[in-house]
Amino acid sequence: MKQTEIAERRDGVEIGKSVAILGGDARMLACARALKAKGRQVLLCGFEDDPAVQGECLEIREAVSRAETIVLPLPASKDGKWIFAPFARHRIELSDELAASLRGKQVFCGMSGRLPERESWQALPVIDYYRDERLLAANARITAEAALFEAMNVLPCTLYDCRCLVTGFGRIGKALTAQLRGLGIPVVVAARKAKDREQAQKLGAQAISFEEAAPPCEVIFNTVPAPVVSTDLWQPGKPVLYMELASASGLLKDAPSGIHVLQAASLPGKYAPDSAGRAIASVLLDEGEEGTR
């Protein structure tokens, strides 16, 4: 099965009673707790350096052999060679041997595109839980809330005293705009589609296209994975916070003096691992919208 054919829908398939979680950060530990609360037996591997659970960790062969369902973390890997497992005492390789041991198991992972391109992995019928709209929506809400927290931590004033620009109106852009307007903060939204600009206006934001000139803004939240932000958006000598939410590497290069560039990747895992982990568990259990709360 090619990576592009990986299942996006559950089709009513229920996860097994025994679940092995192989690696991950605090989100996956929160996911494990939520699954246990729903009656699943959870087997952990790759958390040996976390004092809270190190005594529960199993060697990977034992964890896989005892489980009906295997859950790889979010992201499954950062380099396509090793499982993302920051708490593991020894790195867990995405080897052909591991792939062979997963055959016949129900396998879930986050960001399946990060798995190896070798046939041994491409042939596995993996379900990518990060393609589930419920999890994407939950992550967007968490990211937006965490972004506001990050901004307030570095600004010398309140957000209420700033004009904020949100570039892009996808899931995160929508969540940011709604939360900022809910606080009564003036917001300008730059969006490509006319229908997105109309929706932003309904939330009480000023909406412009990327071709239009935006008014000077003190805070810029970029959610577009492309270089859409111009230095014309700020006034010389006036401090500006630019927060990069779309790219871990950042898209704003050679920022002018007075621009505070803040890389804000992986905010759900950093600020709200319990909420993010419960949202993952809810998707694995195929619960309804209420299951993420």
C-alpha cells in the first residue's frame, strides 16, 4: 500500500483491548492515561527516562507481541529513521524488522508521511490519526490559545493595546481570530479566498487579501507556509512581534531591527500535553466531538 493510500477513515473499526504506545512525548502519556480510563490495557515502550512511568516500560518486542493495537506518536518520526521518543533511553529504529513485527496488527500513527519510504513500511496498512478532522480542530484551538500565551509572555503591553494581523484563515487562523476577537482585540486577517475574508468579517475582523496593503500591526501571527509577510506591515522604530506558526524553520528572513521573531512550533505538546493527548485518545477510540472535552 502506497503512503498516499493510507487509510484516513476508520470505517467503524474499534481499537483493540490491548494497546502498545511506542514512544512520543507527554501527549502520548496523556493519551495512555485516557485510554486506560476507558478500559484499555496500555503497554508503554520508549519512556524509560520519565520517572513517572519508567517502571512500566517494556522492551519493544514484548510490547508489540502483547498488543492488538500499536500506536506510534505524533509525529511518528522527525527524520524517517527513528521513532520520535524523547523519553527513550535508547533510540527506537524504524527498521524493517520492526515493520515486519507490526504485520497483522492494527497500527496507528501521527503524520504517516514521516515513516520510511522503504517497501516494508509502505506496505503496512497504517491509519494516520492526524488526518482526523476532530484532532486537527482540537490542535488548532490549543495552538491558538498557546500562541496568545506566548505573545503575552514577550509583549511589554497587553494584546488589547495592539493591532494583530493573522495571515491565513485555515484552522489555526480561524481559531486565532475567534479567540482574539472574543477578547475584544482588533484583528486584521489576510486571506486568499473571498469566502474566508467574508467569514473573518463575520467574526468582527478587518479582512484583506494578500495583495492589499495592511495597516501597521504590532503583532503578526503567520499561519501560512509561504513567504507572504512583507516588511511594509510595520512602522520603523515601533516594536513588532512576529510569531511563526506555520513553519518550524521560519519563513521571515533578515528581519529588520525592532522585529522580535518568535518560532512557535509544536505548541500543543509544549503547553497543553494533557489536552492534546486526550484529543488523540478520543480519535483512537473514535469518540464523538464531546470526547475531546
